[in-house]
Amino acid sequence: YQALSDAAYSRSQADWIIGMNGSRIATRLPQNRDRSANSLGRVQTATLAMVVDHELEVLSHVPVPYWQLNASFAAGDARWVGRWERKGHKDDPERPEYKAHRIMDATEKESIESMLASEGDFTVEEHRRTKKEQPPLNFDLTTLQKRANSMWSWSAKRTLGVAQDLYDKFKLTTYPRTDSKHLPEDMHETVAKTLDQLSGQPDYAEHVNRLQSEGLSNAKRNFNNAKVSDHYAIVPTGQTPPKNFGGDHAKLYDLITRNFLASWHPPAEWTVTKRTATKGEHQFLKDAEALATPGWRAVVPKKDKVPEGWGSLPGNPCPAALESHEFSEELSKPKNRLKEASLLQLMEHAGKHIEDDELADAMKEKGLGTPATRADTIEKLLNRNYIRRSRNGTISAAPHGIRMIDVLRRIPVEWITSAELTGDMEASLLSVQHGETPMQDYMEKIIQQTKTMVDRIRDHDRNTLYLNETSLGACPSCSGNIMENPLAYQCEHNEGRDKGCSFVFWKDTSGRWFDRTTAARLIETGSLENLHGFFSQAGEGYEASVELKKDGKVMSKGSGSGEASEDDEILCPCPVCDHGSIRITKTAYLCDNPECTFRGMQNIMCKRVVTPEEAKPIFTEGKSTLLEDFTSRRNKPFNAYLKLDKNRVKYDFPPRAAAADAKRFPVVPGVVAVCPKTKANIIETETHYTVEDSSSDCKIHIERCISKRDLTRDEAKTLIETGSVGPFDDFVSKKTSNPFSASLYLKKNQSVGYKFAKRS
């Protein structure tokens, strides 16, 4: 067991060395908006890179128009709808949108229309074949997590928690943190005993009786010592669930048990019928699938795919009449976003999409992380706001995650952002575990790679990261070149605040990350209709039409949250356009004027429903009352006002309550000062100088004791009305307890900052 011990030690040491050093040096990388610390990790960052790569493919997709043709046919008592497909079609890697069923140019469409208008029937022919569907192997943890995510949209963490309960608490299934789908060859008697016990459970008795009378299939496949690692597959123990057993535990137990029973059944056989209607050089296809021999599908049922009215042809081949047809105008769509099932599969196979079981088993040794740690890795990325999970379960890269991977690759630190190279490191760990590689050799390699990473991040110059990138186009303001930097696409004549050209097009703006391809399109055309890739404050995706202004600001045209119809109830007049009305739709509060720039407000914000009664003051008075029970992305509760800011609704946070140990002072009644920005009265409380009217837009909330120095009433008045006060030489640092000198000033957001004298 020494090699196993060496591998476990190497894994923990490598993760510690890379994570500790990487996360410290990552402070040199661009920070998130909330100023949270950056974090790098051997598995975490490579996983993030896979999500980022997929997200950029989604965001950069350019919709291509095409036609699709469906036609209704009749022959005898058979009725069906067939789809036109190009004969002899071959996919073109240079044109991924070019598919057999897509009509891309008008000439081809005209040819098809001529055929449809010509005299004569179609000829329809059927071809039948038998398709065998092999029974599943038993679950390992990753496969179980993928299945639960596909069926119920469960997160990997949720599945692991329930599976752990079934093992620890209920003793109904075996150890869940396994990467094996097979059983040891000495478990024949255990399996027989488990089946006997399962026969006493009504839901499974029929299937167990069938197995016991017909015998177990696939024994050679399921029992395989060579494919059993530290723990064998997840299977039922045969114990009977307790009374009142339900909810998540019952669902997952049933899934595991049915999969176990299915693994001992013979293959299912399907009759696949392809019906082809042809006329001249054109064809219309339709498939149907019907279960012929149930096999393992008796345990895990699946519906036939036979269209309504399919019937039987009077002959084969035979004439068929065209009853109707329809050309539909479509746009090619981007890839679907990842769900946890597909992300887990990418982690398991180091970023490769693999369907073949044997090749998948071979790639397991190069996967990212272990079955037991993958759920935790995904949760870490979510909690650190590198990725986000929408209500429908899709996973997307957040702006901070995209920027992090982009900068790391440009520095460059290739291995920590490469699933394949990180997978090779995982394979090296297995080599240590098998006694093939000394632990010292592996650790030396890790230390050297970490040193290289630290040196490159420490010494990189962010001003040189984009030097090799070409211009995205001509600046709409001054016609200069628009160049890329880590945060924005910026005119080359922009020399900083209020100097030179003002054009700055932020990459993360208006609820979307603008990738280079999309940014170039918007710069060239000035506007884009129905652009995908936007996210609401509630984290839900939507489309919006956008316009690029001369200063680089992106303005939304329309709400981007769907459309309001005349059937939707009117809440109040629109405060943005003065022509439309705010209507209550199923998901949002929207203006019914299609030209209005109001972006709409979701009716669920930060996991809290905003009722019409709560929403109305936002549009009529500009601000809601204080609303409680919002939940942040980090699952922390908070209270806030909702405030109308031009064409969008934003959160407005109330002043924080004083700390329990805050110094308290006697309160002198009366106005301390008047805010020059909002004209609001500022009064004193026991702990702060703050605005008298809490509904005011004024943000002044100044502690009466700052860095262990009492701020007098007169000093507060000067600070508020002139914007600064001091210097003072009797401040005391909270961290070092050393005295220091500084002036106080009010920032743009009306919080207090220190201004230090220049060193001589």
C-alpha cells in the first residue's frame, strides 16, 4: 500500500503547493468587481477553462439564415410529415451551419419549389432494420451524477449528498465515491443474495423473478477484477427501505436499483423504420422506432418514437400524395450551454467528447479530479463567481472567469488552463499510485511547474498582452483604430480620463460579455438585432437588440426580457418613454412600447418574488420601499431598495448597521450639514453622521469614530459640505496599531476615503 499512500500524499501536496502559490500570485491578475480574492487551482482552473471555451463558442456564434422544409404525405391509411434533406450531402468543416436539412441559398429553394409544383406523385419506400440497445453498466459516481442531472437537473453536489445518505444513513446502497462500474469476480453469491432480498420489494419483484427464471446475462462483463479500483460499482445492498421513505432518497435509490437489475438483462431490440418519399432529385425523410424485444427496457422503460397516424403503407414502394408543405425561415443557433452532466463528462475525459465506452475507460486515467472531488470543484467555481448556474440548470462562464482564463493564456501559463495537460498530471498521479513513478519525481515536476507559473504571472506586463492583436475596426467617434486590452475595446487615441478620444467599449457591459467576434460585428454595423448571450440580474439568459454609441456605451433597444402583449395586465405608465405602459407578464415587468429603451425588470430578483404592489413605486416614484429576504449569489440573505436608474432597475442598499462594538456618542439634535449633492439634511446618531430621510438618494453614512479618532460635529460639517477635511495626525491603524496622518475626503459614491500627503 506504500504506492497508494505516496499517491494520496502527492495529490494533497500538489494541490496545496499549486493552490497556495497560485492564489497568492493571482492577486496580480485583474480582480472581480466585488474585490474578492482570485483563486487558482490544479483542477479548478482547468475546469473553468473548459467552461470558458464553451461559453466563448456560444457568445461568438453568428446566426446564419436558412430555410427548412416540412411536407405532409398520405399513402393508404398512412399519414406522416417528412423533412426535406439534401441527397448525397457532405458536411463542410469550414461551414458548420451547412447541414443536410438546411436550404442555404435561394437557387436551391427555387429548384425545390419547382419540383413541388410539378405534376405527379411522390414514391415512398420503407427500410427496416433491427437496432440493439445494450444494457447499462452499474453506476460509478460520475455516471450517477450525470444521469440525475439529465433526469431531474440535480447538481453533482446534491446527488453526492443523497448517495452518501443512502450508504451511511440507510445502508441501502454501496459506497458512492467510486470510479468503477464493475464488480469483483468473487461477488457472485452476494449478487444472488441481493436479488433474493430485492424480490421482497414490490417495485422490483417482477424483474427479479424474470432474472431468476431466465438467468443473468452479461456476467462476464459486469464481474471484472481488472476494472475494479479501490471500490466497486454503486449497487443496492438488498436492505428494505424504512417506512415513510420518500423524496430525493427514494428517487435515487430507485434509479440505482433499476440500473442494477437492468445490467443483468439482455439487450433491448428496436425496429427502426426509415420512410423516404422521393420525387426527381429530392427526398423527404422520417424515422420511427418501436420496441420489438424489451430486454433491459422492461426495467427502465422508454417510449416508442412512432408518429401519430404512421399507419402501414399499401405497398413498398408505393405512390404517396403530397398534402401540404411549409418553408420555415430559421436562424442557426449557438451550441446549447453546458449542463452539469456534460461538464462532468468533460472533466472525466479531460475535455474530450467521448461516446465509446472502451475509449472512455482509457481516458479516465487522464480525467480532471476524482469522482469524489468533481462536485466540490464545480461548487467552488460557482461560489467564487467564476461560473453561474441558471434556474434551468445550465452552466455558463461569468465575466470574471472569462477574463481570468484569457489573461492566463496570454501571459502564458498554458498547463493550468489546459484540460489535456492537467489530465496528463492526473495520469502521472496514477502512475505514482501503481508504483511506476517515484513520488519524488512527480513532486519535483510539480514544484518546477509552480515556480514557472509564479514567475510568469509576477513578471508579466499587462500592457503587452494584446500587442499582437489587430484592430477591431474604426472608432465611430474619431476613426482611429480600436484596440483590445484586458477590460475593454478602446480607441488608440484614448489617453485616459477626459483626455483624447472618449471611446471605451467595456467587454462586460449591459448584462453580456462581448467577445472579440461580437464586438467587431457591433463596431462595424453600429447595432445588432436579437443578440443572444445576455443575463438578467436573476441570472437568466435572454436576447436583446443593441446599439453602440459613439462613446462606446452599449444601449439596449427593447426590454430584452420577452415582450409584453395586450393581454398582459397594465401596472402603470412607463417612466422611461412616456408613451407605453408597464405590463405584468409571466416573468417580468415590461414596457409595451417596442421602441422603448427600458430593459424591463424580472419578477424574481435574487431568488425573491417582487409583487406588483412592491414593483409599482419603482416606476411611479423611482424607488421601492425597503425589501427584505433577497439571497445573494453566495446564498447570503440581504435587504435592499429597488431603484429606477435611467432605463434599468438597480439595487440600492441601506446603510450598514453599526458594529456591536462600535463606539457610541451622545446625540445632539439638529442638522449637522446639508448634502450639496442631494440637498438632504445630515444628522447625527450614536455611531454615525447620516441622512435624516432614509428614502433620500443621499449615500452619506460617516462613522463618528474613524481609525480610533473621533470626528467632531464641525469636522463632519466641513467634510460633507466641502468634500474634504484635515489633515489629522492622530489616526491609528487597525492592523498595525501604528499612528498615521491623512486627510479625509468624500468619494463619488459618498463613502469616506483617506488622502495621504506625498512622500518627500
